[in-house]
Amino acid sequence: MGKQGAGKGNREDDAHARRQAIIDGLLADALRPAFTYRVPSHDALPADIRRAIDRLLAKAETQRSRCLTYDDLEEALPPRDVSAEDLEAIFWILAEHGIEVEDGEA
């Protein structure tokens, strides 16, 4: 009988260790994006997208505003079809500067 009790203790320790490993993994996953996600580099973007970002940043600075409108975004975008990745990069870079794009008046 002593063996069963010892075996039960090992199983509880093993279960605890597995639960702790899962918790540690979840915590690591929750924290990882903040440290490993690479924000798009302004320099790596196509030239027309860089110019659009520069125009948006200049407009926000001129207006002394942290908020631009979707109309501002549309005006700044190049005439070509802009990819989802380009738009994501624009929003990331604007967010790095503390600038949001919203509906309505800036």
C-alpha cells in the first residue's frame, strides 16, 4: 500500500508539473508578441507608401493632432491598388507615432 501512496504522489507531482508547463507556455506566448513581432520598417516599404506615410505624418504635425481621418488616408495613398500589407504597415507606423486614423473630422 505504501507504494500506491508514493505512486499517487508522483502522479500528482507530474500533473502539477504538466499544468505548470502549460501555464508557463501560455504566459510566454502572451508576452512573446510584444518582444518578437517586428514592426514594418519604413525604409523597407515601397517609395510611394513611404511618401504617403510622410504626408500623413506631416499633416498630423501641421494640424497638431494625434488623429487623422480615413479621408486623409485616402488622399495620401498612391493611385495604385494598395495591398493589405502596405495598409497594415501604414497603420503600424502611424501608431508608433501615436497617430490614429478614425471616421469623421480630425
